[in-house]
Amino acid sequence: MFSPNQRSSGPVIRKVVGLVVLLPLLLTLVKLPFFLAITMSLTAIASSFYGFWFAVRNAGRWLAAFAGAMALLNLISLIAMGTPSVLKGLYYIAWLYGYPIYSNWAYWNL
């Protein structure tokens, strides 16, 4: 692991963000049959933890901490909501709380 003052290189940052944030999000957008969806969700979690491992080996401490936090949030999102991406979980929560208010406003004002 690098010292706290060293910066991570651009390709390392892109690879870690891609593995920890983007790949789980993109895999949740694909609709598959039940057993393949379970396999794909576990693959998304595995890629997230691989991104964390890669960040610990090749990146600075802040990027490794970000990757670890996102990997844990992805795992918690899989357990709590059934989606392996924390971004998709936040979308579900925003839709659950925001849609009734917006739809009611749009119905009465448009």
C-alpha cells in the first residue's frame, strides 16, 4: 500500500472505480432468469471485493478505503434489498419515497 501522501495513478483509479461501482451497477441492469441472476449477483459482489483487493495492493489509502466501503455497501445492499449495487438500492429507495409525491403533484397540477 502506498503512503498517505502518494497519489494513485489514473489507470488504477479507473480500474478500481469500474470494478467496485460500475460493474455491479451494470450487472443489475441485465434481466436474466432466476438462477443466472443469482450467479450474476454473486459475480458482482466478487468483482467488488476484487476491486477492493486490487486497491489495497496498488492504490493509495483513500482509494482503498473507498473501495472497501463500497464493497461492504454493495454486500449490504444485496442482503437487504436483493440488488448487488448500492446505487441501484438508492434508486429503489428514492423511487419508493419520491414517486407517490411526484405523481400526485403531476396529476393535480398538469
